[in-house]
Amino acid sequence: MDSIVHLFQQLIDPEKLILFGGVTLILLVVFIENGLFFGFFLPGDTLLFTTGIFCATGILNTSILLLLGTISLSAVLGNLAGYAFGKKMGEALLSRKDTLLFKKKYVMAAEAFFIKYGGLALVMGRFLPIIRTFAPIFAGVVKFDFKKFLTYNIIGGILWVFSMLLLGYFLGRMFPQIKEHLELFIGGIVVITWIPVIKTYLTERRKVKKANEQV
């Protein structure tokens, strides 16, 4: 049990992921977290932010331009994989029982967000954990027009990667000592990005409860 907890701690720590696996692991994590339902717990925003800081301070010896291009591609491909999975396995996914790596409440949150914002959920949802993972899957479930999906996917992927990566990069260039206080910034990002997700889920839960009471 202790080994499982330790592994989980390693997987959600962006600093340790980068130092352990470099660019290859960054690309893999971004791909999985952007469309494969079992990757919802992986770091997304914080991983990109930390990658930018590490690139600026020389800890990650890779060109920022290369990172922007390859990570954007990985994010787009991850969404495509999620869409394909949702389109093929949608019914089975919606009837699936809760497990350690799958919760129906995550699908509910993504569904509510998608219904409210339509295709824009694929852009806005990039900046929200859980939604980022399940929005493309739900788009596949409802067979959202693929050409529109691809457009929103590319726009959202590029905006998300460029904004989070460059934010960390320029902060790292201006304040190199920021790498010594990463925990504070990562904690702030987690809190800010999770608030809309929790609100969306609670709102949808109240609607479902109200509908059940009226039946």
C-alpha cells in the first residue's frame, strides 16, 4: 500500500516527473491527461508551468520553441484519442461503474460544461482539470462534428500550452529564484483551476437532485 501511495505522489508531482523523464515523459503525461480517462489525476497546468520555469532556468536543457511545438502536438493528439475513444466506447463508458480510475461525477461535470458552452468547452476546458480530460471524450460520445472538434481542439491545445508554458518561462527568466518556491505557485494554480470544476459539478448535482425530487 505504501508503495502505491508513493507512486501516486511521484505521478502528481510535476517537478519529479520532469527531473525523472525529461521531455519524453512530459509529452506522454500531456497526451494521457488530455484525453485518456484514466489520466485525469495527472498534472496538466502545473506540469506546463514548471516545465517553462525549468526551461528558463536551465534545469531542462531544451529549446522553448521545441517545447511549445511538441507539447502542443501532444495535447492535440491526446484530445483526438479521447474523441475516438468516446465515439467508439461511449455507451459502455456511461454505464461503467465507479472505480479507482473512473468516476461518473467526472463525466457529469464534463457533460454539464459541454452542454453550457458547446464546442467552446473544448477550448475553455483545457484550463480546467477533469474537464480537460473528459470534454473530448464526451464530444466523441455525442458524436460532435469532427471538423469543428478538430478546430476547437487545435485552438484550445495551442492556447493552453503556449499560455501556461510561456507564463512559467518568462517568470523563470525574470525571477530565477522562483524555482525555489515552486510549491507555492503550484498550489495557487491548483486552487484557481479547481474552483470552476467544483462549482460545475455541484450545480449539476443540484439539478439532478431537484429533478429526482420532482419525479
